[in-house]
Amino acid sequence: MTTGLVETANGPRPGGVSQVALYPVATLVQKFGGTAVGDPDRIRAVADHVARTVRQGNQVVLVVSAMGKETDSLLRLADDVSSTHPGREMDMLITAGERKAMALMCMALHDLGIPADSFTGSQAGFLTDTEHRNAKILEVRPERVRAALDAGRIPVVGGSQGVSTDNDVTFLGRGGSDTTAVALAHALDADACELYTDVTGVFTTDPRVVPTAKRMDRISFDELLEMTATGCPKPAMRSVEYARTHGVRLHVRSAFTWQEGTWVDEEEPDMEQAIVSAVTYDTSEAKMTISGVPDQPGIAARVFRELAGSGINVDMIVQNVSTEGVTDISFTVPHDDLDRAMSTAGSLATEIGAGGVTSDSAIARVSVVGAGMRTNPGVAATMFETLAECGVNIQMISTSAIRVSCVVSGDRAEDAVKALHENFGLSCN
Amino acid sequence: MTTGLVETANGPRPGGVSQVALYPVATLVQKFGGTAVGDPDRIRAVADHVARTVRQGNQVVLVVSAMGKETDSLLRLADDVSSTHPGREMDMLITAGERKAMALMCMALHDLGIPADSFTGSQAGFLTDTEHRNAKILEVRPERVRAALDAGRIPVVGGSQGVSTDNDVTFLGRGGSDTTAVALAHALDADACELYTDVTGVFTTDPRVVPTAKRMDRISFDELLEMTATGCPKPAMRSVEYARTHGVRLHVRSAFTWQEGTWVDEEEPDMEQAIVSAVTYDTSEAKMTISGVPDQPGIAARVFRELAGSGINVDMIVQNVSTEGVTDISFTVPHDDLDRAMSTAGSLATEIGAGGVTSDSAIARVSVVGAGMRTNPGVAATMFETLAECGVNIQMISTSAIRVSCVVSGDRAEDAVKALHENFGLSCN
């Protein structure tokens, strides 16, 4: 924190409290996603908001994504030019998108009389490994960003980019701008990291499915991680993990209505936890089952080692109890990986003497998430009862300390979500 | 030169000689302009040509401009976003264009099995001053480019960009890619710098006006400088000056037909010089006359100091002999600067007690250029006779050692060019 934080009587409890009351003089990292800076009008609207935030006495650091669908356009251009896409060159190409957005944002701020300087990932001190297209941050040395702040200027940093230990331009991957923002907030010891997006916050479930879904004022890191892992689209999971590890308070909010959104923070032990905070669903995966697998030590390890070796991101894994020396192993994989996973698993099934491999693309994973589950048994039972009542068959189950997930038929997912949202008392009154 | 240059028996005389015969193993900097890399097909066509050049045993370094009209699009985007365009941010924005082109070019080369690495101006070692939008190169430290060459890779460098002494991204200005290429050729001690463009070389005059115009095999730096200063569109004058100063041989040629173009080199004293090499014309300027100027020491200096102070780029200046203590001063200014120049000159005329200021936008400057003029008197006389014969009135005259320019009425410029081209024996047989 580079300026004094004056806390309210009860300490910084953000939910519902306006930001000004919370932080009379705060340092805020504000990140704007692609739709938030999608065209010149939007860039000016963001500049207006930043100007308001600054005039309220806050120090602001911006992180911007590429405008609208620009990253997709650049990827298409690469496809049009060549069939080989060396990572170093792809990163050089893609990061041009954020450069444009950050330079234009600075111009819009200058227009409002707010001095601003753009910084590439390299200039902002993002040192990464050499894993192009998906580089990891090794260190953030934000000297130039800090110097700009100290000089009363707004630093505008290009999201999702850095410079590698080989001095090459790197891209942190899709959704990497959230990570840039969180890492910068940590490096600058900022009071909060605000992720401005096209939703108004984190909801108890998808409002398109359940119109009575509520925006949460507050959620814990753990809960949000379980939610993003099971279908809640924003923010990027990696950034939430980074925020939790380094204790960076997040504020997920709208770049269109500018209203207060959802704060993401540590759980407070004395706080009464909702048993279930949210219901999520995810239709991006397919289910695979290897049946008749010999129940010997090391077989499961071999299966998932081979799949990992093929670059397939296996998610939920369930193994049934062994019957007569054989067992079934089921797991989910992204739709995009299904063909490769079927081919890998097919050869493997023959080698290990398994019965066969089947797949089902028409599935959904429905999950309930809540920190209060830790101390409230019976959530799983309630979930299964609710699904049974509306005639939804459960194909797979997996649980964590604060989540219960069921794989169900894809065409029943919305019914399941509606029933769970209602039965766990999440709907608006 | 990093590899051995084997010269032909008569030494390196490039005109009409194929490049392979000239340089069995040469280091070449090849620069491709915006139209040459205007779309994915063009980028692949350039990659094919580079592959051929490499397979002939040459070492190649590429310099690329932004694709097609991209720089114009970026400038329009800046206008759409804001009315203030700080130079630092404009340079960050505009240089995104070359980044895209160079990354895509590397991908196209990889597709052909040619390893290639892209380098920003900063990565290629272009250190500049802090004059944004029009930065000057202070030094070129091409260590990374040389290392890539030594490793058998093609370096692809973004044109017209560098890093300032303040560690900011800088743009060298429109047409700056030619300068990048020439400076890099000098820093690498390359055998030649090839400027690939949408014309097949330097012509004796504009072939659109005179169909019998000939492409020159060879021209001296001095001649080309006079030509670019008087209307020959390519290459950028600044790059030709740089090449002359540092003795970098240029080859102006087509990125569409790939045929040999025009070599630009030092004059060779033993070479028989054409008296007139080319006829050029330029309609980008307007004529201004301040009449009745008191003929006192310091008045002319004051006029042009004030105009320079207003950022007006005054070109041809003619002052008549004084009659009765007053004189007329005429000069040309770019059309875009005419309004400002008229306003500046108008106030000034009142202050110094001059008669008045007039302007004429419908003029053209027609010039004949040739190194042989130095030793052949009478070129000016022939020019004036030719213009008189076809009834073209001469409004202003200025000369240099190897050039005679006349300002004539704009609607007679093409007639004048045709007659001069014919009379000086430049037309194809």
C-alpha cells in the first residue's frame, strides 16, 4: 500500500459498502477485459470511470486485454499465413493486441486531462519462464509502474504478457490478463484488484437459467475456485489461485453498469457461512468409461499417465468398487480432447486387457459449492434427493470439502440447476 | 560481411547481372514494404522468395513494414478514441503493426522449413532519441540479429522502430522501414540492402506519364537523392542519405515480379555519366509569393525563420533581383501547410511593410537530374528551350550541381515531362 488506508470502524468489509467509504485513499489495480474495451466508445467509457476513481482520491493502475475479439482475429490470421505456429512468434503476434488497447486507453485518459503511460509486460517487469503461449510468471519487478504512480500518472499495463528469461516476448495464455492484474496488485501491495467484465459479479447460479439467481456481495477464494472449476465462467481460475495464495482481495464487477459487484476474500472464521453459496453447471466436458479394467495396483496410474502424456486434461475421475477382480474407471475430458483421448484409451484398453472404452458427449456436471458444507453434513444427501425428486439420474459423483458434483444427462442439466437453486434457498425473495 | 564475397572478374557491377553471379555467398538485408506483405498470400510469396535466396547460399536478414494499410487503420483508431495523441502512446500503437507482420513472416518461413526469429526494434538493437513519431537512430547494436544469423536462422526485424534512451518504444516515422533496413545493413556490414516494393526499380521518369520510360540498371546516390527530393516516390529520402553516408549499396526492386531492379551506388569516376538520368515531377506543393519586400539585410532570414517556427517545411526558394528597393520572394510549401503558411506570411508581410502575399496551388515542379551535368554545361538551356518549344511557361527556376528544376503550371506538367524525357534521349528505342 503506497498511501494510507483508513479503515471503517469494523475494518474493511466490502460487501455492499461503496468503495469510497471503504478506501478514502486506496491503491487499486483495475483490469478491463476484451468486451470492456471492445471499441473506441467503450475505451472512452472506461477512461471516464478511471477518471472518476482517480478524482475520488484513489491511485489506479490499469490492466487491459486486447480489444473485443482481436485475439481471435490474430489467431485466424496466423492460420491463414501458415500451418506451423512457433510459440515465440505466436506470442509476438498475439501480444500486439494488448499493445494497441493499452496505447489507445492512455490516449483516452490524456483526453480527460489524466496523464497516463502504457507499459508492455516487459516494461511492467513481468519476468516469465520460456513456455510460450502459456508462460508462467517468475517474478514481477514493477519499478516503472511504481515510478509512474509516484509521478501522479496512471500506468496502463498490457495484460497476459511478459518477457522470458531468454529475453523473448511471452503470452500468459487466454484469460491471462486476470493473472497480470492480480500479480501486479500483489507486487504493488495494492488494496484490491478489480476485475471489470461483462457480468455484474458472481451469481448464485447462471441467471440465464435461473432468473431468480442473486449476485453475491461476497464469496471466499475457496468457493470461487470450486465455482470456476465447475463452470462459473469468470474470473480465470489461475488468477483466483494466485490471489488466494498472495491474499489479494478481488472485486468482480461490471464495466457496463459500473455498480458494485462481488468481493472475493479470505473466509472469516467468525462469519456465518452459507451452507451452499452457489449452484454451477458445466457442459464443456464429455464422459469416458474404461470398463472391465483388471483391478491391480498401478493400472489406474498407467491409464492417467498415458492420457496426461497425450496432453489430455482429465478432470473428474471415479472408480467403482471392484467386482470379480475388474472395475470400471470413468472420467471427464474436454470435448476438444475427446477424439484423442478415445484413441489413447482404446490402445491402452487392449494392452491392459480391459473390456472396452465408451464415451458420452451429452453430459453436464452440476455442482453445489459452499464453505459452510465443512461443518454441515447432509448437503450431498439433500442434493441427491433433490435430483431424484425431479427425476434426474446421477451418472457420476465426486466431492470436495466444500463442493458436491454430479454428472447428469446434458438435457436435464437446467432442470437440475433450477431445482437445486430453489431447494438450497438461493433464490431471491 | 560475415561470409566471403567472391567478386566477378570486373568487380561487383550489379546492373543486369544476376545476384547469384554477383554474390556467391552474400549477406543481404531485404526490406519488404506494406503492399509487399499486404495479405497472407503476399506474406507466403515473400517467404518463398526468401527461401530461394537462402537456398542460393546467401545469408538473409528481413525487415518488414506493417501489412498493407494497417498503419493508416491504427491512426484512424487513435482519432476515433481521442483528440490528444501523446507521441509515446502513438508509437506504442503504431509499432504493433510491424510486430504482427514480422511474427507472421516468421511463421510463413517456418512453414517452408526455414527457421526464423522475429525481433522488435528494441530487440534488434535500434537505440534512438526520444523524439516520438519521428525518432532518430543513435546506434544499432545488432547482437541478437547476428547471433540468429550465426545460428543459421533468418532474423525478421520490425521496420521503423526502436527503443529510446528513456527505454520507451519509438517509431522512426512513415517510410522509416527503409531506414531500418539500411542502418541494419551498415551495422551488419552486409553486402547490399534490397528494398522490395511495388515498383520494379527507379525509372527515367514516371511510366504512367511516359510509357517509354526506362528502368535504370544503376543510379548514383546523389542522383537518387535529387530525384526523391523532386517527386520520385521511392525509396524514402532519409534512407538514401543514410546509405550514401555509410556506403550501403541499395537495390530497389519489385516484390511482385522479383526481377532485378535498380542498383544505387557511389558514382564511379571512370564511368561515363549520362548527362541527364531522369525527369521527375512533383505536384505536392503550392507556390507562395511575398511581393514588394523591402530589400534590407535580414528580411529574408526573418521570413523563413518565422515559417520554420510554425513548423512549415519550405522547399524551393527564389528571390528576384531588387528593383527600386523592393523585391519579390517566392517559395513552395506542401499543400497541407499552405493555409498556415499564408496566415504566418500575411501577418509578417504587414509587419515588414511588404506589398502582399499570393499563392497558387495549381503548380508542378519539373526537374531533370543527372550526375553528368557537372561536366556538361548547357543542360539548363536545353531544358528551357524544350519547355519554350511546347509552350510551357516557366514560373520559377532553381538549380543544384546535378539538377535543374522549373515550376510550371500544374496542367502542363505532363506535357513538359514528356517533352523533356524525349529531348534528353531517355526514351526506349
